[in-house]
Amino acid sequence: MSVFARLVEQLADLLQPLFHASAAAAAIVLFTALVRLLVHPLSRAAARGQRARAELQPRIAELRKKHAEDPERLQKAVLELHAEEKVSPLSGCLPSLLQLPAFFLLYHLFSNTSIGGEANELLTHSLFAAPLGGRWADALADGGVLGSAGLVYLALFALVAAVAAFNYRRTKLMTAKNPVTVAAGDGEQVPGLGAINKVMPFMSFFTLVTVAVVPLAAALYVVTSTTWSAVERAALYR
């Protein structure tokens, strides 16, 4: 925690001539970009994996038809197919999972009043009028929705909503063009995948809840990462 706190402070010092009082917030955005650059090779691999999984769907449909009466044999056959083609069903989860430590570090860093037995100086930083250690509830209590801190959150909510709407439209178009669902045989849809397809376009909107309940510093990480993901996926999943 202390090492990470010093890293944020040093980045803030470097950016202070440009961003002044919001230098720490800019440091968090820069830190998020660095994390996303580090996991970008995995994102590219995940994109290749998704295309490979899409190519396997007709063969999986055949396996479902062949082993319709034997779920255990079907599961084994599907896993063997993925292993044979060197396609991991979980490869798309790795970029998101590897970002979680950075998010939790920021969350704890801006939730604690002391670090290493000393006062947490990072809590003195803000994004315009909103303290980086504060939450939306604090902004509402201090000036309301249209207060100086509340307006910062409104701007973040608007950005997240715009990104979520972009992801929603894009996911709907991609699902219509390349459906994830496959037939299990005789025109029957694979159980459960229909529900997943209906929920997937709305997943980005859940980010709004995260932004509202975590410290502003962690919310900045989420907003920056979500925006990066939208641009990245649009480039990789064309």
C-alpha cells in the first residue's frame, strides 16, 4: 500500500504543472491507461479466442446433437474439442480478472485514513471540488446533485451512460450478426444461452452502480477502464 501510494504521489507531482489541484486524479487516469496497456496483449488474445470459439460453434452443435442423451459425455467432448483446437473457453475473462488487483488497491488506498502508520495524504486530493476519497453519497450530503461535487459525479455518470449505450448498441449488432446461441439439434436452442444474450447488452450499465458506491478515485479507474474497453473492443472485434 505504501509503495503504491508513493507511486500515485509521484505521478501526481509530475502532472501537477498541467493539472494543478486535480493532478492526483490525472495520475489515476494515467495509471489506469498503463494497466490497460499491460493487459492489451491478453485482450488481443481474447479477441482471437472469441473468433476461434465462434468457428467451433457448428462442431459443438453437432456434438450436442450426438450426445443429447449423455450430458457428461457432451461436456467431455466439448472440452476435448477446445483442447484439440487450443482454444480456452475462459480466455476472454483474463483481461478483466488481471485488472481487479489494481482496482482493489485504489479502493483500499482511498478508503483508509492512514497508510503505514501515517496520515493518508492522498485523501487531501480532489477532482475539481470532489474529494478523491469521497463517494456519491458524500457529494449529495454536501450540496446535493447540483452542488460542486455533485456535478463531478453527474459528468462521470453521463460518460459511463454514453459508453454503456455505445456498448449496448454494438453488442446488439454483433449478436444479430454473429449469434452466440447455437442449435442443440432439431432447432432447439441451447438452454441458458438465450437468457445470456438478452442480459449481455445491459452489462455496461451496471458500471453506474459501481461508480456511485466506491471512492471517487476507484470510480475514476472504473470509468477510464470502461471507456478504454469500449474503444479497444471496437477496434479488436470488428
